[in-house]
Amino acid sequence: MKKILFLTISMIGLNAAAQNVMTPELLWQLGRVSPLGISKDGKNIIYKVSIPSVEENKSNSKFYSIPVSGGNATEVAEYASLLNDKNISPDGKLLLASKEIKVGKVLGKDYYPALEKSEVQVYDGLDYRHWDTWNDGTHNHVVFSPVNDKENFTDIMKDEPYDSPQKPFGGDEDYTWSRDGKSIVYVSKKLEGTAYATSTNTNLYQYDLATKTTKNLTESNPGYDTAPQFSPNGDLTWLQMKRDGYEADKNDIIVRFKGMDINLTSGWDGTVDSFTWSADGKKVYFLAPINGTKQLFEVNFPGLTRIAITVRQLTDGDFDVTDIVGFSGDKAIVARTDFNHAAEIFSYDLKKKTWNQITKVNDAAYSKIALSKFEKRYVTTTDGKKMLVWVVLPPNFDKNKKYPTLLYCQGGPQSALTQFYSFRWNFQVMAAQGYIVVAPNRRGMQGHGVAWNEQISKDWGGQVMDDYLSAIDDVSKESYVDKARLGAIGASYGGYSVFYLAGIHKKRFKTFIAHCGVFNLQSMYGTTEEVFFTNWDSGGAYWEANNAAAQKTYSQFNPINNVSKWDTPILIFQGGKDYRVPIGQGQEAFQAAQLQGIKSRFILFPDENHWVLKPQNAQVWQKEFFRWLKETL
């Protein structure tokens, strides 16, 4: 019996060792699950699966229905009728939507109709381009129409040169019907040109269908007001940031109740991603980062009673809850990911605290590969704080071997580094190619309290750089880390981090990879489109001689000031349509490396923005990423 057991265990070990691992090619064959909601009858979950086609260089999608308790999925050809549509008015007669409306003169032919073949653009203020698109005078406007006559629409924003949904990422979460169907509430930043580019002041506006008048509901708040919803009892609820110009401010849930604005999360040391009301109107469920993950929370709504407002974390574990789909009895239906698994839909029993995986779109693919291992580690920083660091280990990890190791520098700079599953910066793929990944929750990360999150502002090259080095130095003490083969990688602010570390790392790293990174803070200030971001994080303009915070940024924290100390190979990716971190940032960095005789490579994606979205471009990105590591590490 013992011999049989030993043989069985041995065979299991051999099978695991023989398994394949995740590759960039397999990564882009996985189905991408997007939950759409729970069906009207409450019995099924409706969801979409998109699968990229590298050959066709596009994604193809199918829609499915699956019981809320799990079971077999059924493909559905027409899914919209299965779901409640928040954009249909309560009486079922009107449809709320958005439409691009031409309202401004920008093009040469707008000014000179006879010169219709001219290719000229004329601007009198900033906001002349945003994210990856030049302003051509068209704006997103909220419209409504009869349900069966979409072309007969009413533009509630008329000839206003403003957007709703907000560009570049806004969707139908930016507008909603009131409970009685007599008005529409929508989000807009009603500023133009330079004022638009230097402010984050979005407001909630209410359009009255009977009077055709619009009222600003949040005029007193100078920061972001977003995501309007109405409670089951008809109380307007939304997300709010307080400070103008600060895009990563604490995000709170506000309820307007009997003329008073009640902040449900003001006493909670965190920031809210998204929320939804319970069916009985007694509590609000929300998602938020916490300790290197994203979890489901709830907060009670006491109205004007003396009952204390209490925030309670409902889920916990080494995973991210990425979407609240809805509720079925005592079960929350959510989407979930971790470093080893793309999003799938799960149910979570709120009473029993148990999970049930509903969709299993990618289970077959994962069953054929050895999964990476990951662990949570706490590192003491140079200022005596405890910093969470994710360490991702290769499949079939052997502690007696030595592995090349990558320090991952997160972008943002104030974004959470959690159990995300990226189709580009994918830790599973990196580890599967034999690299250890070290991912520190350095200063500026959400999920560790507001103070930790805010400390990076105006201190880009300060404590956060010590945090990076503390993380890699601590993990490098392990015998399985090959200290002679360390690399640093990152995008956006992570790319800035790479450029900055290249000048101060003191021979720690053997290679660097930066994607759309900020290299020159002065030219970044002069060419980026959302100037409020650079004003806040850099402290102001580089020409403000009496602005101590700005001068410290441009003198001490500008990577260009340490370029003479560069001595390490560097790969630079850049999107040609990236207007957040414009192309010149990557060009300047590559030119600096080349002119100093440093091994370097510049890879331009002319038709990509701050990300890489097209399947074939994404494959090139992966191949070049690992080709560079093979050459230099």
C-alpha cells in the first residue's frame, strides 16, 4: 500500500513538472468574461465572452446565459431583452442614450467652407487633444428618444461644448433617470479649453423634462462628482472627490437625503471604486482596494437617525473582486480575478461566507498548465513603515535554484496594485518564462490608508524610490534570487520610475524596460493633455521660480538630471497616439541612451495610445519584452 501511494505521489509530481506553462500566445487565446447583469426573472446571469483573434487582429464576442446557482451556459443571440435596462424610463416609453454632436468650429473647413479639402485644425485654448484623439468640435451629449424611434431624439445639452459621458472613458454610468422618470441626472465638466485641461470639477446636472431646464446639483463641490444612482427610495447617490485638480483624491459615497448630503464613507480610511444599493435601501455595497487586493464592502444607511454609520468588509482573500453583478437572495454575484486567473463570475454567500464559481470559461486552459505561485511579504521601509510586497514565483519553483528577478513598478502613480490580471503586464506570463516578479505596494498605492496613498504627490523621486529599493533589496536576500540578474520594468509612472532608477540604482539592475514613461518633467508639462494632473503631482509649472514645491520636482525628481549616470541597457516602448505621456518622452529617453553608447531599443506603436489594444501589436509587445530580457538578463 505504501509503495502504491509513493508511486502515485511521484507520478503526480512528474505530471506537474511536465505541464506546460502560460505563454503570451495562450494568454491571448483566453476568453475575457464581462458580466452584464442578472436576468429580469432573477434566474440567470447574462455575460459576454470576448476572444481576441490574432489572425483577424480583432476580438469576437458571444453572449451567454447561465443559472445563478451555476450549471450549463447557453449561448443567446439577443440578450438585451433578458435584462432590465436602466436607460429605459420608468414608464417604459423613453430611451436614454448618448450621441456625438458637432457643436464647435475647429477644422479649417468649419471656418472656410469653400476650402473643404484643407487639413487644418484651429485652437484657441487647451483641451485640443485628449487621451488618443484630437478635438474636432464634436462632443458626447446625453439624448433621449421614444423607445421605438431612436432617430427622433432630444439633445438635453443642446449646443453646449461639453461632454457627457466624460471623455475618454465615460459610459452610461454617467447618466440616469430619476425614480419618477420626470428628470435625468448626468455628469459633465462644463468647462472649455484651458479651464477644462486644468480642472477636475465635474458636476451632476438635473434636466427636467417638463420645463426643459437644467440645474447644477453639486455646484458647491470643486472636485469630481460621478456615478449618479438613485436608491430604491429615490435618494440621489453618487461618488465624490473634494479637491479640484486632484484626480486620485479620496472617493466617497454621498447620499442626498431630505435635502442633506450624507457622506457614508467619510470616517473610513479608504477610497471607493464603485457601488450599488441593496434592494431594501438599507445599505450600500461597494468595491475598494485593501491590502493589495480589491474586496466587497457594505455600509449601512441610517438616514437622519442616530444609528452609527459602519463600514464592513465582506470578502477577504488573495484575489480581486472586480465587479458587482447583482444579488440573488443571500448571495452576491461578482466577478473575480487573481494573478493566475482571468475574470470569472462567482457567487458569494453573504451568510455562510462561501464561494461558488459560476462561469468556467478558461478552466480547461488553466488545467493544462502549471500555475505560478505567489506570496505576500512585508518589508520594512527606510522610514520604518511596513510595506506589502507581492512576490510571484515561477511554476514548479525550486528554492534550490537561482532565478532572474524583475522589480515591477506600478503606474498611476496613485493606483492600487492588487490581484489584477492584465493581458499585457501579466505576472503569470513573466513568472512562467522563469522570472521572479517583485511587486511592491509602494507609497502612492490605494488600499493602505489615505495618508499612504497621498504621500507620493509632489514626491515622485523621494520616499517611493526608497520603497522600490527596499523591496528588491529585501527579496534579493533570498538564496533563490540571482542578484547578478535583476531588472526593473514598468509603464506610465512605472516607466518614470524605471527612468529615475536608471540614474540612482548603483549597479543593482542589469536591465530596464519602460513603457510610455515620463522622462522629462518639463516637456511632459508642456505637452500632456490633462494639465491638472501635472499641476497637482509636480506642484505647478516649471517656470514658477518662487514655487518651492515645483522647483524641487523639476530639479530633484526629473529623470533627465541623472541621465549622465545611466550605464545599463534599456528598452523603451512608446505609443504614437499617447497624448497623456506623449511620444517625445520616449524619444528623448532613447536618444539620451543612444548618444551615450548605452545598449537601447525604441519600439514605437504608431496606432496605439497609452495601452496596447490590438491583438497583433500585443503579441509583438510580448515577444519584444522577452527578447530583450533574454538578451540582457
